[in-house]
Amino acid sequence: MNTIEQKLEAFKRILTIMDELREQCPWDKEQTFESLRANTIEETYELCEAIISNDMLEIKKELGDLLLHIVFYSRIASETNTFDIADVIHSLCEKLINRHPHIYGDVQADDAEKVKQNWEQIKLKEGNKSVLGGVPNSLPSLVKAYRMQEKAASVGFDWETKDQVWAKVDEELIELRHEIDSNSPMEKKEDEFGDLLFALINYARHAGINPDNALERTNLKFKTRFHYIEDRAKAENINLPDAGLELMDSWWNEAKKVEE
């Protein structure tokens, strides 16, 4: 692996390239915080996809793309003397030191759970009005639910056992079935469906499962198997809607065997 000197030299290199691009490239000259925002979101999702796929080469590439955006935003801000990359890094270092008193102070934290509890208490002292204040409204709903539950649990608002959470899942499922069977208004059915999803996410958290990772793996699995169905239909010269559920289901089972 690279030495600290080599890592610093690599960081200096990207800063130099960023300066050159900002000064000489017509496209880079025109970029603003707002114009880069959508690209940053896209790069973040591409990194998440690479992580789910466990593609280390792609992870390295996508981390580089995200680093470029951090350097780019910092360069833009430096042009108005607002802040630069050094300010960003120093701010991060100070936050890490302040939020790890068990490393840089005299606070005891013998496990990860205690560290998280300390972290939330420190954030409140820093000015957060709510434990949930650090959860962005723009997060995808599934991830947002998981993070809110994590943060509430860090201050003791949590079920004590997985069995209690599973009982809540059962309760919410019964309530959803009741609203559906009663042909209740759609808003009521959506409320109960949301409650069920929230309870399932909570159970996943208690079981040590990241629900977003789990769902994305299932999405990828479904996509791969459905592509197999499409390929089989094409090979048999069958129009997919004409194949019928029974035949498509047999191809689906073939796809599962191929995976195994």
C-alpha cells in the first residue's frame, strides 16, 4: 500500500488538476454548486451499487468520482473566500475529535452501541434541536426509517427484544389485512402498509440486517432472473406476453438453478 507521503502526493495531484481544469476547461469553468448537485447524487448511488455488487474496482472508481466532487465544491467556494479544501478537512477533523471523547478524552465507551449513544448526546450539545435532526428529509423513505429508528434507539427509545418487534410486525399485518378486507379508503390502507413496512425495518435492525442492502440485493436478483426469462423467450422466438405465466415461471426456476 502507499505510504503517507505517497498519499499526500496523490492528494496534491488532484488539487493541482482541479485548479487547472477550473481555470482552463470551458465546462469546468461554468460549474456551480447547483449544477453539480444532481451529478453528486448520481455518483453516490453508483458507489452504493458497486458496494452491493462487491465490485472493488468499481468501488475504487466511484470513490474517486465522489472525491472529485468534494474537491470541486471546495475549489468553487475558495473563489469567493468562503472556504477551501483545507477548511473542509480541518472542520471534519475537529468534529471527529469532539465526537470521539473515548479516544481523545476521558469518556469510557467499551462497545459500538455506547459510542453511538455518546455521539448523539454530543450532537445535541452542539446545537441539534432533536435526536432526529441529523436525518435528511431528502433520504429515500426506507433508509430514512432505518436511520430514525437507529437514532431513537441510541437514547433508549427502542424495543428490548426481537420477539417484541416481531409481535409488532404481526399486529401491523393484521391491521393492514383488516383495512384491505374492509375496503377502507386508500389513505387508510397506505397508512397501515406504511406501519407494516416500518415495523419490518425495525425488525431487520434488531436482527442486524440492513434493510436497504437486503432489498437492493433482491432487486438485483429479480433483474437478473427476469433478464434470463427475456433471453429464453428470445431464444425460443416467443413474444414474451404470449409465453404465459406457467412457461415464464419454469424459466424463472431455471434461472434460480443457474445461480446455484
